[in-house]
Amino acid sequence: MMVEGTWAMTEGTDGYEYILTSDSDSDTVAVVAVAAAQATAVYTPDGGESAKMVSTKNFGPKASMEMKGTTPIPGQDVEAEV
């Protein structure tokens, strides 16, 4: 998220509240309330309708393995991590 202006954050038992204040006179103040589990949030612009948001970070299949190693870089006497 990009905010051209200032923001302030407060932390409570239910989560976090961000107050966004734009540098532009044509934009209004907005509040983003993020649940403590950081799985949901609500964006509410001043004078506008709230928009519910859901994190997709935990959706989809999980990795069954992670593989790491090194490989030579052709023409150089070094290896790169893969």
C-alpha cells in the first residue's frame, strides 16, 4: 500500500488501527483496522463505504519440501545459491 501523506498507528487488544491522512486536498482521511491475527482488515474512507479485506497469504497449497544448493556460475570462479 502506498500513502502519499502521513499515517498514525495504534495497537489495541483487537488489533491495529491505522489513520491515513493524504497530502492531497482532494482526498479524505481513511482508517484501516487490522485484526490481531492479521488475517482480515477493514478500510473505511471518511464519508465512504467500508471495504472488508482478507489476507490470501495462507490460501492455496502448502510447500511439501524446500530444496537449497549451489551451482557454478559459468566463466567465473564462484558459485551461486539456488
